[in-house]
Amino acid sequence: MYDGVNMTHTSALVTVATLLAASAPVFGQTASVKPETIRLAGRHYVADLTDGGHAELTLDPRLQTSTDEVLRAFQIPYGGAVVVSIPDGRVLAMVGRSAADPRLGPADLALRPWAPAASVFKVVSATALVESGLSGATRTCYHGGVSAVLADNLVDIPAIDHRCDTLAFGVGKSQNAIIAKLVSRHLTADGLLREGRSFGFDEAIPFDLPVEASHLDVPADHLEFARAAAGFWHSTLSPLHGALLAATIANRGDMPSPTLIDSAVDGTGHPVQLPVAAPRHVANAAAAIEVGRMMELTTRIGTAKATFRNKRGQRYLPVEVAGKTGTLAAETDRGPIGYSWFVGYAPAEHPTIAFAVVLGNSPTWRIKATYVGRHIVTEYLAEKADRTGTRLVAAR
């Protein structure tokens, strides 16, 4: 099933160059890490600090290097990925690589919202719907909605509404008409905007490097409001924010505060006392659990099934992964780009990592973000098995 939208409306064009070179303010704490000094030293990543000090970073060498290698090997035009630990928010990988412009790195492609949020925004919409009183089992009848949301998708037309499915199906399959119709009937534009702000859109993400805020615009127009809820235009997302969005659902409604510094000394060699930031409460636990179940359908029956299961429905990995895909095609000043998102967490039953991957592919794309997401989980599980001496076997 097509997950996203083919953007042809000139007012909705998203340009990589514009997003990366935008003069929008950079939000977050004053940078304490000099990003150009991040380097691998033995078994740890380290960096210099702006005050002359030195820090050991939270980056996991295996996850960091292997994720970067995937983007390099497949010559991704634009790619960013972030992995965070749950519940402490330690950033385990922060990757940005561009075959189209090698000057771009993690600061550009992991910490800036250079891509539209696309259908990843359905996680926010589903959370708002559940908090308004709906459940994953809420059903609606619909037609269309494969690659667009039209005015007639928001009303009942029994003659052509040949399918009736649940909100959970709408999230797992990324069925635009289901999400748009339910949101148009049960939420308001102001209500969805409040939910988006609760998830951190248009707000600072405190971090050890500058982070540009993801953007959200929820129009008052009824149709455009429904389109925004389904992920059509109106929102951007950075990989760091995408990973935190997934971590919020995995962490039962509390968004971890991300951190890159594990330990530090100042310019005189004295240990630095690092602040411990409290998580941000976003949604009630029951709603997060319900939305998490919907996200599990993405890899079981939905838009990421082919990446995580074989033709007999058997999973490739020894654990379940919950996630949300997003795809969108846009004409940009550098030609057509196909954006591919995958945000998620694992293991689905007892989450310990959350991640986000976004790729900006050319029309002759080689991999989707789900492939990189599976790679991340595979590497994480392999490293965990090496540390504990256990053997992980995929379910059959």
C-alpha cells in the first residue's frame, strides 16, 4: 500500500536546499560539544567542549559506525538516523550522510527537520484520537485514501464505502482516509495543534548540540486540517525528534530528555556535574500503550511487513518491532526526491531503544528507511547478545 502522498501542489513543495540552508532560528541549549571534534578514541566516542573541557559521549561505536556504513554503502543522496536508549534518553547513534552533498553531516541531517514528517505524524493524530475517547478498535467505513485525502473521503458515501476498518488498521496500513475521517469527526484543529505541541513540535529540544525545532501548522480549513492529521504537508520532523516521538510511545507517554554527554571534565581537568533532565510528559500511559499496539501492526501486517516478515508471516528478528512508516514524493530545486521514514522501538514488549531513520532518495532509490531500521535493531540485538553471551534466534 502506498504510504504518503505525491506532492505536486506548488505551495507545498519541500526543498532540501531550502530546509538545510534556512535561516530559521536554531533552538536548544547553548552547544557544549564541538561537533567537528567528535571522534572515536578506543572503545568510546569523545569530543572537545566549548569551555576547553573534554567529554566522553554516549554514542555506541557499533551502532554509530554500522548505521553510517549502511548510508555510505548504498550511496543515499540524503540520510539521517538517530537511536536513543529508553528510558534514559542516551543517544546511541547520530548519523547524517549525503552522497549528493558530502559536506552535510549529523548536524544537518540528524538534528534539523529537513524532511516532511509525512505519515509519521499519524502517531500524533492517533494519540490525540485515543485521548479523546476512541480506541484502536474504533471502526469507520471509507473509500479511497491510498495516496490522497479528498473532500469526499471525510463523509459517508454508502454506495462506495465498501470497506470498514479500525483506527489500528489505519495506523498499521497508513490508510489516509481512516485517519482523516476519524480526526475530522472527533478532533478540532486547535486540539490537534495542542497534541502536536505536547509532542514537542515548534518547541525547543534541550540537547548538548543545537537542534532546530520541528514545525507544525494545522490549518483551520476542514479539509486541510484532515490532510495535516494524515501527514499531508504542514509538518516537518528531525530524526532526533522522530526518535523521541517513538520513545514517547514506548515509554508510556513520557518523552525522554536526550543526552549526548556521558561524562566530562572541564578545562582544568575537574569532573563536571552533569544535569539530569526530567522526561517530558506528553500523553497518558493508557493512550501510549494503545497507540503502541497500533504501531506493532506496521511490522506485522502493515507498511513495513515485507521488511520484518517473510512470505509466511514469520519474523526475521527474534523480537517484535513497533514502528511507523512515512513516504512522500516531492519536486525540489535539486530534482524529484522521495522521502522515506521509519520511526520505531524495540523490543516491542519491553522497549529499550527507539530510533528514527529518514532517507531522501532519488527516483532510482535502492533502499527504504525500514531496511535501515531493521539493520539498527539487528545490530543492537547482536551487540547485546555478545555482551550477555546469549544466543538470539528469530521466531518461526
